[in-house]
Amino acid sequence: MGALRTLARELVALFVDDGSLALSALLWVAACALAVRLGLPAGWVGAALAVGLAAILAENALRAASRKS
């Protein structure tokens, strides 16, 4: 049973290396979905989604790089 638990933990770590990255991305996607539901143009929300997710990823990469230095 311990090996199965370790396998599951490693599998989750492949997709969620940093909890703050995953949480930030989920919150940004939810905010953009809410913006569409409120009637904002989907094209603008799509662009905001892409730029926001790129910014979240860049911030996370910079933070991880500064931790390793």
C-alpha cells in the first residue's frame, strides 16, 4: 500500500509541482469565466486569460529560480 501511495504522490507532483501556481491558475480561469458570464466580450477575456496565465507562469518561474540561487 505504501508503494501505491508513493506512486500517486509522484503522479500528482508531475502536474502540480507548486501549489501556488496551480491555485493561481485556477483562480484566474475562474475569474475569466465569471467575466464571460457577466457579458464581457469573449475575445477580450480570451486575451486576458492567455496573458494572465503567462504572467502567472513567468512569476512562478522567476520565484523558483531565485530560490535555487
